[in-house]
Amino acid sequence: MLLHAIRSSGSTLGSGSCLRASSLSQLRSCRQINLLQRTSFLRPPNRTQTLSTRPPSSTGKDVAKIHLNIRQRKSGSWLPRWQTVTLSNDDPSNPGSLRCSLNKTRSKDDPEEQEEIAATKFLLSPQNALAVFLPKGYPESVTPNYWAFSKWQFVHNVAGSVTAVISTQSLLFAMGLGAGSIPMAAALNWIIKDGLGQLGGVVYASFVSDKFDSEPKRYRFQATVAMQGANVIELLTPLWPGYFLIIASISNIGKNMAWLASSATRAQMNKTFALRDNLGDITGKSGSQTTAAGLVGTGLGVVIAAVMTHFTEDPAVLPLIPMCLTFLPFAVFNVYSNYQSCYYVTTSSLNVPRAETVFYSVLKESAIGKDGLPAATRQQLERFIPTPKDVAHAEVFVRRYRSPFSVDLDIEPAVSRYTGQGYGPEGLNRALKQLDFVQAERYYIMLDETTTRGTSKVVLWFDKQANGNDLIQGFFHACAARLALERINSNNNNNSTVMETGYCREWSKVISLAHKQALETVPRLVEVMDQQGWDTTSLFLTDGDLDRIQLQ
């Protein structure tokens, strides 16, 4: 609330001035002013309320002139509405009396009126209207790529709402045909297909688990594709109205999976934009943007559906071919806009693809020698380590991920797999006892020589007591060993003959030197990664803690 007093020119009211009135009269006047301010909104506009009090004049002395204007913003108003209270005793008809008036009548030329008009224009301007859908403090409160992401997401939601309206119209038409226009049968079919769809979404969420956090872009894109696939199924349902329940249930399962994946990944994406711990504000504005886009898309879809139905010769026949032709471009644009929005998401946590990208860029610049990583390379890690933004732009989330290492890595497989036929106990025993390590660690590395492709594979297990630093060091150790095996294979010019008597003749040396390299590099590596913007505390290098091993 802004409160300031404006004294008229020529009037003086200082510490030496005093009112020729009793204290009781002044107290009554102040109470009346307060009452007028509280009840002013109940009075009609352009009206002046006057309170007169006559201080005692028995002394016969002149009363000092008072004229005080009190301007205050009206409580509860969205626009800057102002009200003015005037306190004066200069009424010629009643000299010496203290008068209080509330005046809200102003001319258009009044500076206060002009200020109010300018403020109203500002509040109703396109820039300020757009600010309703943006986080508080934008653009300083979010990352620079927030605007591009939100723009493409708005287009994505508009196109998705159009396709949803068209497919729902087709589904309702098929429901009427399949149910034989019996209301109870149609309602029962609709309820059953919704229930089956929700059950499918629950099962899907239990399988995906924390992959929504580690790979949000991949699963959000898959959710978009699943949603449009479900819409296509709904669109074609009138071709087989007798199988409405089966077709609609399959479609609804796909939709529930898409809705669940979309909401789960959007939370992780919103987290990447927050700069002032304002995830709640960003999430709320994201909901506002989605709602606005849904309204626009729904209105556009209704218009398109009405136009197609209007030009149909038989109103009882659904114009399926025109609907499919209209549906297709919006569906394609929906998927494309989602892909473009994901391009602007920068995830700083470490999963297997991002960790391999970072570690490979460091390891390819070094060669394992007797002294481990060269000192010059350790000092120049800032140049070798890519930023999260660089990795995000090169991140693959549409097709299957391909590792930059030619030697595969298997993280925490079942130990029982390596105790069957074709596997010797030497490799497993050597790995679990860490015979080739420089010092004891909370992870174990083994070479799997009997892969189906005839090439070697590195196997990595973590101990039950392993922490975040152990995860990073163990993963880096395994990547260093993989790159060393690649170089050995390249020198031998034969990728399938690096084994000798059931165990790689170079494996012990590779593991030992890679361990030294990890011990020398990982502490400084983690420090530089933190400086580059990586979140080395959010690790998704394993599939939870259920598959970790414990030696007794």
C-alpha cells in the first residue's frame, strides 16, 4: 500500500504548529477518516463525504489553516485505483471547523488519471499478458533455453489437442455403431476401456521406474509417438465397430502410458530450467501454458470436425478419409514440435550415455602407460570435458543409443550367469578378489570372453556399500579398460583373438594400469565436472541397488 500526503502550497505544518482543537476532537476525526477508508467501496462513485468538527474557540485566538490530501491505493483492486482523503479547516462558510472528505472525482487531464490510464494500458499490453504464463522474474529466473522450449511445447500441445478432437469424434461414432445405440451398453464399453487403459499405465510405470529421470527426452518423445499411435487406432475404429471394446482398450492403454510418461518427464525437464529454486512456479506456469494450448487446439479441432461434417452428403456417415487427411499433418507436426522442444533440454545428471560421452572425450586424449594419465592431460581436463549443453545437443533420444566404445559394458548382471557351462572360475575369482587392483575398492571388474559375437566384454559390479564416488570411479575404471582393450585389438588387427587359455593375456596389466589412471584422474575429473555444470551427485549408472553384490 502506497500512502503519501500532499500539502497545499503556502501551508505550513511543522513541529511548531498545533491544532487549536481538543484531543478528543482530533481522535474523533482520525476515527472517522479510518471508517471512511474502510467503507468507501460501499459508497457510490463521485460522492464526497464530509465530517465537520468544531474545536472549541473560547480562547478567541485564530485557528491555523490546515489542508492535507491523503492519497492511497484502493485495497483489493487489481488495477491501480486510487482514492484521496482531504483533511482541511478552510471552509469559508464554517471557519475553524475540521472537515474530512473522500473525493474520487477526477478529470481526464488530472495527472493521477493519466497515470492510471498508462498503468492500465501496461497491464493489458501483450507483453504483460504473456507474463501471466511465464515464471516470476523471467528471464532471469530460468535458463536461456526456457523460451524456445516453451514455444515448441505450446505448438506441440495445440497440434496434439487437434488430433485428440478428431480421433475422439471417430471413436464416439464407432461406439454408437457398435453398441447399437443402447445407452447402457455404450457407457459400459467406455468405462471398461478406461479401466483397462489405466491398468496398462500402472504396469508401464513400474517397468520404467527411474528412467524417467535419467532419460527424460527419450521417454517424452516415445510418449508423443505412443499418443499419436493411439489416436490413429481411435481414428480407424469405425472400420470395425463390432470390436470397439478391444480396439478402444488398446488405444486407451497407449494414451495412459503416454500421459504418464509425459507428466513424469516434464517434471525432470522443468527442474533443468530452474535457477532460483523455483520449480513449483515453473511447474505451475507449465500447466497454464498447457491449458491455454489445449483450449486453442480444442477450438480448432471442433471447427475442423464441424466443417468436415457439414460438407458430408449423408450426416449419418463419418467422413473418414477427409478426417485422416486432416489428422495426418497435425500428428506429424505434433511429433516434430516435441522433438524440437527436447533439443533445448539440458540434463546435467549422469546416466550411462552421458557418462560414456564425457569419459570417452577424456580417455581418447590419453594413452595408458606405466605412469597412468599424462600430467599435461590432467591439467587440461577443462578443455577435454564437454559441458552439459554440448552433450545435450549431441544426445541421441530417437533411435537406439550406440556407445563410442567398441567393447561392450555389462553393468551388474546376474553372477549366476558366469557359473554355468562355458565359463571358467578363474575370471570370476580374480575379479571378486580384486587381484589386479592397486588397492581394495567397492566395485569389481571382470572380462567376459564368451560373448555371442565372439568379442570380449567388460562386466562391472558394485558392492552394497558403494557410494557416489565409487560409482564414478568404477565406471571410469571400466571405460579406461575398455579403451585399452580396443587399442590392443587394433594392434593385433584381430578383434576375436585377444584371449589365451580362457583369459586375456593382457587383462591383468590392463586392469592394473586402468586402476592407476582412475585413482589419479577421477578426483580432479569430478571437480572439473562440477565446475562445468554437471551434477555428479545425481547418478543413474545402475538400475537401482537391487543387483549389487555383497561378499561374505
